[in-house]
Amino acid sequence: MSAPLVMFLVFIGITLAITYWASKRSAGASAYFAAGRQIKSWQNGVAVAGDYMSAASFLGIAGIIAFQGYDGFMFSVGWLVAYLTVLLVIAEPLRNAGKYTMADVLAYRLKPRPVRAMASLSTLTVSTFYMVAQMVGAGALVALLLKGSGISYTTAVIGVGVLMIVYVVFGGMLATTWVQIIKAILLMAGTLLLSILVMSHFHFSFHAFFNAIGHVTYHDKGQPVVKDFLQPGLRYKPPYGPLDLISLGLALIFGTAGLPHILVRFYTVPDARTARHSVVWAMALIGGFYIMTTFLGFGAATIVGRDFIATHGGNNMSAPLLAQALAGDIFFSFICAIAFATILAVVAGLTISASTSFAHDFWTNVIHRGVERKPGEEVRVARVSAFVVGAIAITIAILLGPTANVAFLVALAFAVAASANLPVIVLSIFWRRFNTTGAVAGLAVGLLASIGLILVSPSLMAVDPPTVTGTARHLIQARAWFPLENPGILSIPLGFLGAILGTLLSHEPTSQHKFNELLVRSNTGLGAEKAAAGH
Amino acid sequence: MPDAIEPDRNGQTVWDRVAASRQFRDLMAMKKTFIIPAFIFFLAYYFMLPILVGYAPGFMSIKVWGNVNIAYLFALSQFFMAWIIAGLYVRAGDRFDAISKDIIENALKTGNSEGDK
């Protein structure tokens, strides 16, 4: 058995033990959906980091920096800065006024059924897109990391899918939280160790390190090239490059605070103050991680080299290959196991947020008008829907196959979160005049604008040469109508516009009467959901 | 629980009374004084990065220390900017919490009788 496989199995064993432990503490809705609201601030902060930093961050950004230098590092900045929106605008009002989902906050003053139905649709869209992107990446990655052990793409996808379903169905939010905490600690430890090894390679001289970055050599179309990788412009090229980066920045800054799987984490802590402190914990970890991508990415570019990475699995393998070059096979296996843990923690977070929204928003509140017909029904429905959501994601990922072009799905998830979810949450908390028509219009316009613009963007619309086949081909074989890969710059204003116009064109006095309640609740915590007793 | 409290004779709920109270309006004013400038500042600081890199690449490529250029230092400074704002907000948050605690106590104490205007 190969060393990476052994480490994978150790991680799986530990997480399954946690799931078993958590399953005995997950009776009742508040325990199952929100871990009894007893998670400590540092724990939740670490779990948010574990929920957020996907394989796209760990392997993807290291790869982008290794291949495109500075622009990759600049790309990583927005992922941290986005947490200021979470901290300043969203985390505390959400914890104060909500129960299990983001729609709880909307339902206070607006008509619950239409608002919850739309919010649930948007949540399921974001989560499913994001999950499929992670699963396809996971399958390709596990197959690559475990090359030689006979594990195929399909087996890997099913394995990841089954594990995430087991965590969520049996262990609920508590198990998900601890899987995310362990993953985040592993990720930070591995990244720190790798960074120290990179610096020791340069005898701990930053001067030598940055000088090496100034002379990265590789072959481009057979010709040797020497480039300064600290110079901007290798990825975001004119005319649309800078605009695309601004558009991505908007999607990150408004979208992170609208990602359902991040938002639900703030329901797991006892109060708004703990929620605030947990965002700061998360920011410390996430920021530390992205700063260290300097060492991972540029380290791979200078120590391993682009040519070698390109012929040994491509840019996603930059960080594992760097580990192998610096400290041999065991460290390589450790980094591979971290990548695997990273994927599992993220997909588990997505599964629980999707199933919570379906059970709490759609099943209980839309279909059954807020009444549980039998005690425990909501949790039961959530467990079943976690299974169904997981099965759907597995099926789609297998049908798409390992070569499918799925990077756009992450961009799409952020765009929907930024253009549909965030505008209605913000307007609901801050604008007295806001009403149901506005919320439904904002969610619908934000959702449709994001999907529509991605469909006609270069991610899905381009002319491929005949050598590109199957699901790797672009969906629409024509020149893209919208020049940017990230629709945020247009879809976010459209989402806000939809919400504002919908409100102004309709009349709903009750939403204004109940504004004081939401205002006081969200700002003071009066009447907020309490943590479970005990411990 | 405040949820259970019915509107009084004037049709005012506990929420309306708290929302109209001096203390609550002070809290909202304090929050706005911090949050709005902080939000605008971080947006401006962050979007300066892609704008400068995209439209002033020459300036951003100026080397400051060894091979380290302005572009890298400015990107790096973004992390510290985010941490500093987060730290300041946590300090301000302690003040908000103290007032919120007072408001909650008053609201539960006055209950259904008189508002604390």
C-alpha cells in the first residue's frame, strides 16, 4: 500500500470516529443543525477557515503562482479581504436574528413562504454548483495523488461523496465542525512546514529567495525563457484582464458574505460577540495561509520549476511536488493527505448547508407553513436530503468526468452569492422600505443574471480546436458575448437593482411595521436563539 | 421572552419602544460611525490593487528592496490592512456589546409596562 493511501486511511479513520462521537450528541434540531450553538470562538474561527479554504486555494493558488507568478498572489488577496464584509456587515446580525439559515433573517419581516422558497433555491444552486466543482476536482486529484494504487476517478468521486454523506447524515453540524477544524489545523501545519523548508532551501535569506523569483527559467513552446515572476501581467493581460480581476474582487467581497455554507457557521456559536471573535480567528488563519502561498507558489516555481511540474501532473501538483523535492516521499504523502482532507471538509460544509436549507426553509416552512407535523421531522428530512444532494453531486461529477471544465462553477457560486443572496440580506437588515416583492425580485434577478452572464462568458463560450473533445469542450462554440469570466461587475448591480425596483414598484405595509423588530434583534441580540444548556 | 409580549394600548411592541429609545439610537449612531467609514476605506484600498496593477504596471514594477517591487508590497499590505480593521472593530465591538447588554436588560425589565423613552 502506498504511503499517501495510508495517510488518507488514517484521516478517514479519525474523522469517522469523530462522526460516531458526534452522532450521540446530535439529537434535536438545534444540536443537529447548529451543534447546540456551543462552539467556542476559536473553534468556529478555525472551522470557518476549514470550511472556506478549498483545494482550489491550497493546490490551485500555489499552482497559479508557480505558473503565473505575481498575478496569482494578487488573486489570493481578495479571499481574505472579503472577510471584512462578513465581519462588519453580516456575521452578528445573522447570529442575532436567525436560527438555522440565511432565509430566517429575511422571513422576519417579509412574507415567509415566497422569500424562503427563493432563498432556498438560491442556496441549493450555490451549494450544488460549488459541490460539483469540488467533486470533479477531488476525483481528478485523488486519482492523481494515489496514482499507482489503482484508484480510478469514479472510485475517488464515490469515496469522497460517501464520506461527506456519512459525516453529515450521522454527525450533523458537530461532526462537520470538527472535520473542518482538523482539516484547517493540518492545512496550516503543512503549509507552515513547507514554507520553512522553502526558506531553509534559501538559507533563510529573503533576499536570495526574492532574487531567485526574479529569474525563473522554463521552456515556452520549446524556447528557454527567463522571467521575473514578481512582475504583474502574466495572468491578467489587457484589454480585459484588469477588469476581470476587479469583477472577481467584487464577487469575492460581496459573495463570501452570501455563501450559505459560511453563513450557517455563525449559528453554531452562543452569541453575536462570539461570532465576531470567530471571524477574527478565521481571518488570522486565512490571511496567514494566503501570505504563505508566496513560499508555496514561488518556491515551486524556483525550486521545482515549471517544466518539471508541467510534465508531472500539471499546475495543481505544484505544492505536493515541492514537498517531494524538499523532504521526500513521506512529506509528499502528508501534503497529499492534507489536500484530501481539505476537499472533504469543504464538501461536508456544503452538504450540511444545502440540506439544512431544504429541510428548514423548503420542507418545514414553505410546504408545511412552519409546522413540524411530527417532532424530529425537520432533522429527518435534512438527513434524507443530505443523502439526496450528495448522490446528485456524485452522479453529476461522474457524468462530467475528470477532464470537464468546471472552474467556472466556483466563479458562478460566488457570483450568485454576491448578486442574489447578499443584496437581499443587506437590504432586509438596513432598509425599512424593503419588502417581499423586492426580495423575490432581487434573488431571481441576481440568480438569473449570474447564470446568464456565465453562459455567454469565455468560460462556456469559445471556439475549440477539433483536438479538444467531450466535456472538456466549451458548451457554446462561438465567440463569447460577455468578455469577462467573472460576471460580478454587472450581475451584482443587477441584483441590487432588481431588489430595489421590486420594492419601489410594490406596496407592503407589514414589512415596514416589522422592521423595528428585525432592527432591534439584529443589532442588540434581544430575543436571539440561545445556546443549549449544559457543558 | 420579548416575542411573547403583545403590543400595548398604543399598538407599540417592545421592539418599537426599544427602537425609539435614546440608548438604541445612540448604539446605531456609534455603529454607523465605525462601520460605514471602515467599509468604504477597505473597498477603496482593496480595489486600488487591481486598478494600479492593471493601469499603472510601470509604477507597480518599481523595485524597492532587492527584487521586491511595489506591487508585491502593496498586495502584502492588504493582509495587514484587513487585520488592522478587524482588530479595531473588535475593540469597538466591546463598546457596542456593553450598550446592547444594557438595552436588553432595560427591555426585559420594563417588559410590558412603560417604554424607556
